[in-house]
Amino acid sequence: MSTYRYILTASALLIVLISFGQGRSEIFTVTGITNTINLDQIDPVARKPEVSGSGILLTGKGVVATNYHVIEDSKNISIKILRNDRIETYSVKVLITDKKNDLALLAIDDKKFLPIASVPYLAADQAERGESVFTIIIPIKGIKDINFEVTNGVISSILGISDDRRYYQTSISIQSRNSGCALFNSNGEIIGLTTPGLKQDAPGTKIQDINYAIKSNYLLLLAEKAGIKDQLPKQNQLANKEMQDQVKILKENVCQILVIR
């Protein structure tokens, strides 16, 4: 439990934040009336949401895929997504998580959201070393002037750190709060979800600033476990299109994830 404890002094009122069980305290100086506030009783919606990562629509009914660490320990989750050239904000709830593989499926839980028949892409279950890939990244500071960033690269390796078969290594640089973006192949299919890069030497490697994506196989398994496999699209509408044309369609399916912890 966390409380703000007000201590009256001659010149001002000191607020001491005591976080029980976490061993930390902060002191603020304000004027006011002596009182005690239990932070656990403050409505999470009243707090300011922070950008935590990115996500991608998996179904037309509003299931969103992202990394588990993006929503871990959150009390409230919402997404920002482009809809008909307007930025919309929707409340979401956690559908299912896979902490081991750093995956989470969220479900839009908002009356304002209008479901669509299907998303226009598939999740591919394999990729090759040297294959061209790209991501659509929403700037960390938020969606501004609908200024999405497209970054392309290649699959550098079909194995992750220490030959971990769950991951692809990619040449695309991913910032920490952009983790959870979909990694697309040249057909516009999802082949994985990006995770933050290693910024320092890791056990078993001397390479720095390398980035990974959890393979979509694990995403499909999680979708099956969640009972939404029948909602996944049956055909890819992006095959044989140029990347710039794919991006025009995909940008309305990528989202920014905001949380309150």
C-alpha cells in the first residue's frame, strides 16, 4: 500500500510519500490541509497515461498483439490508432498473456470502436535469412500529424541470442517504447513482433545494438489458446503490392499503447 502522509510545519505542509514494501520515499512541499491519501484508492483513469509501446491489430473485431512487458503491471490500458484519417483512442482489456515469450493479446473494449470484417494481412509462420522486412513505427512522443515512420531492413539471422529459436535477429533498430511493432515481410505479412535491442554486450555475443523479433509462430499459438484463431484473416490483400501501397493500408492497423501503472 502507498500513502501520501501530510505533516504540518510552521512554514508549509510537507507531503511524504511512503511506499510500503518498496522501500522508497519522496518529500514534496505544498500548502494545504492535513490529510492522508491512499494511492490505491485513486482512480487509475485520473492518472496520466504514458506511451509504453506499439501493437498491431490481429482481427477485425479488435484483438491487438503486443509484447507482454509493454502492459506488465498496468492498471489501465488504452490504444491510439488511425481511423479514417483521425486519431482515435480506445480502451482495451487484457485477453491473454504469455510472459515467457513476451507476448500479450489485448481486446478493444470500447463502444466507440466499430469492428471491421477482417484485417488485410496474414501472419506468416516462417522467414529466411536475408529476407527483406519493414516496420511501421509511431514516434515515441505520440502520434503527431499522422507522421508514421517506416523502417526497412533484413532478417540477419533466423536465431536469437544464444541460438534462441524463438527469435529472428533483424537489422532494423527498435527503440524501447516502440517494442511490440509488427515486423512485416515483402508481402505485408506479419512474421514477428519486435523487441528492444541489446545496447551492451550480452552473454554469448560481442555484438552491440542488435534487435530481435519474436516469431509469429508463438503469436499464432497464443491466438489459438485464446480461442480467437477462427477470427484471424484467411487471405492476404497486400501480396504483390509495392511497399508504399502496403504502408497506406497498414498504417490504420498499427497502434500506440498507453498504460497507467
